[in-house]
Amino acid sequence: MSLLGDLLESCPPTAPAPAGLRRLVASIPDGPALFAAARRLGAVARFVRDDLRRVEEAAAYLTHPDLTIPADDETLAARHQAALRLTQAALCLAAEDRIGDLFAANRELRSTYVAAYQDAHDRYYAAVSPKEVDQIRTDPAYRSLARLSTIGAIAVPDDRVKVDRILAGAVPTPCRRRVDIELAWKPRCACGLALGDRLPELDRDSILSVTQRGVAQYLEELARPDVSERLEEATGDLATLGRRELADDLAHLVTMATSASGTAPADPDLAVLARLLDGELPTVVGSVLTGAQLIVTRDLATLREDLIGRRYTKRRILELLAHWVDPAGDVPHGGFVEVLDSSDAAGRHAAPSDTRQTAAGATVALLHERFPGVAALLPAHEAADAFWLAAWWGDRPAPPPWLPADLVADHGRVAAAAKALLAEPAAVAELAALDGRITESSVLGDRVATALGLPSRTGTQVAAVLMGERLFGHPVRLAATHLVRQLAGDWQLTSELKDIREVARHHPLLTDAEMEPLVHLADAAGHLAAIEHRLAGLAVPSLVSDLYPSHQAPVPELISRAELACAAGGLVAAEAAEQFRAGAARLLQRVNDVFGEAAADDFAGCLRIWEVGQAIVAPLLAANGRVAVLLIDAMRADLAGHVIPLLGDALPGRSVHRHWAVVPQPTRTAEAMAALALGRPIPAGSTPPSPGPEQAPFAHLGYEATILRSADRDDRTAELRALWASGPPISVAVAAGADERLHHTSVELAALLDEATTSLQRRVIPSLTALPHSIPLVLLADHGFRENPHWGRGPEGRYVHGGTTLEECVVPVVVFAPPTQRPDRP
């Protein structure tokens, strides 16, 4: 700096050129040293101009407070210190033209740090495996505590809630983020994990100790004299009702509670206790301890006096019946009502007995007629239910204790009988009635879920359970919901569901409507699997012309239709469909990120909206002399998928050629229409006064053009037909109904697409019969739209456009060419 400064001071800039040059040469004390200084100063200047920002970013990363390096990682610490030293000497390195050493050291540190962090991240979240947690949850102590906690009438300090909180604290919530992406701009993942953090541990012995202590506390409560007396009375009531097995279980529970003496039972006793409580026993105990009666007596003669010979509204009759059954509101849902008739004691039980016999008659009668060996194994009580459940259970674990063991063991004959009876409508009706009682909230539903063991199965095994079920609907519902949750984490599982549409055809109880949400979600998962497979190294032109229209565009509509089908009573739980939607949104956002990065290059290699005129319309004009254009405002790829087949039916014999154009941000009607009219890009807010309101798209091609706006209104039918029949060389009709509808509706996406399609089918497509067969038709849009993720928290509606996403920016350009015409590809 001093050499160059002295030289500049010795040569006044106002001196004449000859004198100045002589003065400059005379002022150079040491030529090589001066040239070297000039090179160093130039290198520093280039560094400030080109690389200073990168060095600042590297320094910010190196000094970030979240950048923690374990003391025992000497390699990482040494590379960190080396990078810091080079950063501090950045100007010196720049002067020596060695700034690349700094960037190389920073890259080496970043790659080493990311590898170490990724390894630590994986080890941290894999430290406690689901198998360890399942071992605790399947332990007899935990199962006993879980069932005892459902009693509800008693409370202890070490209950299931406490144990579940201990488990939740020991098992970190899995982090599904991409670590390499998270560490690209900050040295710590959003989950907060730092290098050197201690790995989580699951102390199985201490957790089971708390669990056993909780079981002992529950048994102490049940052993209290006032509680045990009430339970013993309930034992007698159950025996009176003929519920001998349940009465024995309750008596066994009371015996275990009174013999525990405040200490935790031994492991064999815990196993017995878990099996004892694995049924409706906790519900019965809860009802007894809350003061409810298991048996109440009601006199039919009293009800008869209020009803016979009188007229009531339906509402009043139901009120009278409810008051007769439960006047004080203290009869539990699991209680029993013994109906007496003081006016006719001899027939008090005839009607219920006859009803039960009628309800169970078809299955039992057919078995006695065709399979007497199986009929001989049926129990006297609920024989039809026992038969169907035994046919389903087969070799599965933990059948209900009231099923006869011989009936369950004779699986071959029972299965053959079940297959034969599925051809009898009356027997299938009884099967359907039993299936209707198997719900997630019922004891039998819990037993079915336990027998299936879906949480411990792989996605392939769950799919096999779903595809192989041929008897009950409840197992299919459980498997479908579980499979949808697994699909949200592994889209490739869709390969196991190729025959999903055949399930309802081979199942006696399921309908296509019930299977509809699973079918839609399986189709969506297939598209998502293809996206995931092709995402790495994806080129934007391929994304725009192939991956988006073929695979990404159908996904939102399929998910929307699945959610509507779930609400209408489909097999899949609504929360599972919501989890599927969230997983799909994460993957689709990654695709949109790739698309958004191409905006900086103005979507090079893609057909831009202002290029449609020259690339598509101009060749058609040259070949035919006239082109008809149908522009559907806000039509994106999924709506085009509905409209294109309808146009094909209305224009038979034409060849269809699909192209895809990109509308750069802002994806608004004004800029897009101006770009189509002028044939050049139109930045945001710079829409010129020309084209005016009547300037048509593609007017820049030099042909006469006209535009019919709002062509999908009822009062424009005659004008639209006239435009198609004898319009100028460029005849453009704009249908704005879809855009108007999306800005003023909050319906589901599937309903929005159906409404828009129906409107076009009724108001626009019939008019195309007036279009001469020799004139090509171009279908396109000015922009698309997306669902607003912040809908309900601001003034914007459910659907918006204006941004840079595939749904908003990629629009179809479809040519319906005469049979002899094939437009050139852009």
C-alpha cells in the first residue's frame, strides 16, 4: 500500500500525459517490488468484490454458538481450529492469492462435521428401539396396570399415566428431518441435538418396578372391606344372570386383592392377573364401584298403563321408555334390565327368548343341517357368534375365553363350514350383525386387535392381513388404517397393494364405497413413490413436462377424495388420512423447492407462457389459416385431466397433443394474459395499457384476433357458437368460472374440481359442435392455483394463486388437431 501510495502521490493526475509518464517512470524506486505490491492489492480487491461474502458466511458458521465439538473428537477440533486460523488470516491469504486454502479447509470441516453429526443423530434416535418399549408394554405388570386403570372408580399414585410419562421421557420423539439440509445453514438440527449429548436410556427395571408398585396399590384399594364386599355381591348378581365365567373371574380378582396384603404379587401372579383382566372384567368392576346396579327390575305392567290405548309423538314415546328403563339415571351402559310382567308372570321371558332364537336361527339351523359335527361343538349361549368368531380366530392367539376350546381347535371343519355358509344370505346377515358390534371401543374389538398384532408387523405383513381377510370387516378397518399410517412413512409399500380393488369383490361384507378411501390413497402413494424414486438429480424440464403432470398433479385430488370418502363411512380413520396428507405435503414441498430454484434461471429449457404463440399457435396458423383457442382461467393439471377427455368426446377423430408451459411469478391473470398477447415476459405490476381489454392472446403473431370473455355464462351461448363457427384467424374464448369459483368457495378440492368440470360440460363443451372439423383447437390456461396452508387465519380464502409453485405455474397447452395435422413440438 505504501509503495503504491507514494507512487500515486508523486504523479499528479492533472499533469500532461508526456510529463506525467516521465514522472511516473522516474518515481518507481523498485520495479519488481512495485509490480508485486500491485498484484497483491489487486488480489485483495478481487477478494472483497467476489469472495468476502462467502468468507463472512463461513466465519458466522465457524463461530456459531450452536457449533459444539466434543472434547474427545481431536480430528474435528483440529480442523475447526485450522479453519478459524485461516479465516482470521483471510486478507493475507487473499493478497497471496491463496483464498482457496480457506475455502478448502472450511469444506473439509463442514463435511467432517456433517458426517459426525449425522452419525450422532442416527445413534441418538436409535438408542431406544421400539422393541424395548414394546417389551415393557407387553409385560404382564404393564398390561395389568393398564387394565386396572380403566376401572376409573379408584385412583393410585403410580398409575398408568405416570408410567407412560416415564416412557415418553425416556424415548425421544423421532426426528425425520434431512440432517444434511438442516446443517447447510446452521450447525444444529431443528430438533436441538448437539454433538456430545448423552444418548437416551430406557431403564426397564426401574420402570417395571414403578409399574408393579402401581399394581400393588390398585390391589390394596380393591382389598378394602367396603370395596371387596360390593364386589362379592356383584359376583352373586353375575351368577344369577348366567355369566358364570365372568363371576368366577371377579371372585378370583377379589381373592388376589385380599391375599396381596399390600405387596406386589410375584411374576406368575402378575401373568395370571393380566389374563384375568383382559376382558370386560374392569368395566364391570368400575360399574360396581361407582354405585351402579348390575341388575335392575322393571315391571312391564307399569309401562303398559302409560301406553296402551293412547297416542303419543315419537319423541314422547322415547321419553316414556327412557324414564321407565332408567328413571334416576343411575343404570350403567353395561347393566342388565330384568323385565317382569306382574299381569302375566308366566310369559315374562317368552318374548326375549323367542327374539334371541330368531336372531341366531339361520346360522345354527344351517350348521345342524349341513355340519352336525360343528353344531355339536357350539355353546348353548350366543351359538352363532361363537361359530363365526371361531372361524375367524383359527390359529390366532388369545381367543375370547368364552369360546369353546374344542370349537376353536377344530379349525379345518369350522373354516369349511364358514365358507359354505357365506353363500347363504341369512347367515351373512347374522355375520354382519356381529361385525357391527365389533368396534374399537368394544372388548371384542380389543381382542381382535390384539390377535392381529398390527403394531409389530411390517408394512408387507399388514398389507397381507388386509388382502387376505375374508370374513369380518373390523380387521380390514384396522389393517387399512394402520397401513395408511405406514404408507405415510414409506411410499414404496404401494407395490403391495396392486390388487386392492379386488378386496371388496371377495369379501362378504365390504362394499366398494367403504374401500374407496384406501383405493384413492393407494393410488396417491403410487404416484408419491414414483416422485420419490425420480427426485434425485431431477431436471426442471423433465419435472414440468413429465413428473408433475403424470405423478404430482393427481395426488392432491386423490387425497381429497379419500378424505371425503372417510367422512362418508370409509374404512380408513380420518386421522390416518390426515397423517398421509402431511407426509405427502413434505415430499411435494421438496419437489416445489426444486422447481422454485429454477426461477432464478427463468426456467431455462421449459416452454414459457409467452412462447406458446410462436411455438404452438404460429405453426397451426401457417398450416390451417385459423386456430380456435379455449382459455380456462385458473385451470391447472388436475382440472385439465377432467376436461381433456370431455373435449376429446366433443371433437371425435382428432389427435391430442399435450404440452406444458410455465407461468413465472406472479401467476396472475393480468400478467399472463399480457404475456400471451405481446409474446414477451411481463414483470409484476408492469402490465402496459396495451393490450387493452379487447386485445386477444397471440395478437403479436400478426393475425386478426378476437376474444370472447366470460364465455361460460349462460347468456353467451349464441356468441360462443358464432365465434367457433366463423371467427377470425385467432378466435379466443375465455371461461372464467373456475377462477371465480375458487376465490369464493371453501369446499374440498375434489368438490371444487367436480363443480368446475360440470359447469364447463354444461356451458362450454356443447358449443364445440359448431367448430369446423378442419380447424384445430388449443386448450390452455393463464395460471393455476394452490391450497392456502394458512386458510382460516387471515383474509385469504382456501385457494389462492400468485406464487411460485408447480400447481400455480405449470399450465397445460393441449392441441386438438385435425386428423391430418400434427403440430410440431416446442
